[in-house]
Amino acid sequence: MEEEDTVATRRSGEGVSTDDTESGDLPYVVLMGIQVRVHISFQMWTFFIKKGDFMNTLVLTKKQVTEQKESQIPECGDGEIIVQVEYCGICRTDRKAYRMGQIDLHMPRVLGHEISGTVIKTGDKIDPSLVGTQVNVHPGIGCHECAECESGNDQCCTKMQILGFHLDGGFCRYLKIPEKGVKNG
């Protein structure tokens, strides 16, 4: 295993404790209704940034089963950007996906659709001055070609791609998305 450079920790408003009476000063969170030790069983909260081109990603492999996997840091294609994830919320939809699955959810999948971060790389045909911009990521990315998208109602797009369901979401350190995903965010 490669040596960790940096540790970035994210915590939800659902509940964070540093109560050391049960586990010898290991912080825990209440996540999806389950008390979880942060660095032991459910590492959604801590991502180690690896040396080289790899990152740790939390993957839902099947209902109620997650695995922390080492993944390659994505590369930009035309019309895409890379966002360094700074915060990714956990909402009721993620909880449902974890516990029961979802109709549109195909596993294995990286969950997380409430994302904010900083643009660190842009693909071809995208203004490079976006690098360094803090962004909120739109969770649903429309086709931007249909009548609904063109009229500003991309939430009604029948070809919408949702982060954490159709596309990998934000429970990772670096996220590749179409530029449109931050223009609408």
C-alpha cells in the first residue's frame, strides 16, 4: 500500500462524537441510523489522497455492503472537468440506496450527489480559467439538447444522468463530470 500524503475528513450534521468511553478515543458518526467508527467500518468520511494517480473511493457493491477501493484519478475528456471533492452530503436518497437500493441504481456504484469542491482540471474546449473555481455540482445532468433542457427545465429531461445512480458520485476525492454539471450547480 502506498504511503498517504494527506488526510481530508468530512463529517455530516447527523451526529459526530469523540466519546472515548466505548472504543478508546475513536471518533464515530451516526450515519444512516447506524453508529459507525470513522476509520474502521464505514470509511465514507475519510479519504486518503495517495501518491501517484490513485485515490480511495467508497463503492456500494450491493445492498448494505460498501468497499473502500483504490481507483485511478480520472482524466478529462472533451467537455469534462475534474472536481476535487471538498464536501459530499449524505441525504435520505443515499440512505435508501444503501439500505434498499433504487430503481435507477446499478451496482457497483459510487454514491453521493450533494457535492461541492474546486475545479482542478479542464478538458479540451473548456475555458481553463475555471481551474481553481469553487463549485456546487448539479446532481442531475440533462442532455441539453431536448426541448425541456433548452427551455431551462432540465429537471424534466428524459435522458437525465444522476450522479450516484447513473454516473459515479462524490464519495471519492476526484470527480469527473461534464462541464454542464457545474454550470447548472
